Amino acid sequence: MREWLTEGLNLPNGLLVDGDRLLLASMGSKDFASIDIKTKVKTVLTEGINKGDGIAFTGIQGYYIVTDWNGEIFLINPDYTKVTLLRTLDQQINSADIEFIPKLNLLLIPTFNSKSVAAYKLSEK
């Protein structure tokens, strides 16, 4: 095994390949970033995602869903602002890696310590 990138990272966790970039959610730096696959240049896109864990593409260009291990799910907009979709902090339900099924508008979240998978139907406001 060969290391690909070792500098400028702080507890990297969630990964998603998006064209010529790698999207990264980090637990340590608490941000959502992109890394150019060829140059390895990291660009922070959104801060304040806390303990970043899972990343999913919504099927709509520029929109991503990112989870915070502590139990918050964010929608990241094309301008990289974020909106909270769901908070389960009070129930102490962690949100780990995720899967989004665009055809069904269905978000699947393994809850880790709760030993279950939660399913949420997303709708437009």
C-alpha cells in the first residue's frame, strides 16, 4: 500500500470522488473540502460541519449531503453554504456514513450506536 496524501489533513473521514476532485469530510478540522486529484491541492468548501463523517451526492449538480458523527445532517448548496436537514443530537443518535437514492429521494443513515438504519424521504420546500 502506498500513501497518496499525508499533509494538510486532520482526521479525514468521509470521502466521495466527484469528477477530478475528491470530496472530504473531516472530523478534526470540522470542514468539508475538495482535493484536486492530480495536484493534491485542498480547498475548504464549508466549515462548521463538526465531526464530518458521511458524504452523498443528491443527484442534483452542486448539492451534497454531509453528516456530523454527533447527529446532524447538512445539505451543502452549490455556493457551499449549509442548511441543517436533521438534528438527532438530543436523542444521542449518531449519524455515520450515508447513502442517498436520488430516484426515491431517500436518505439512509446507519445510526451506529442505536444499531439501526434510519430512512428519510427528502422533499422540496
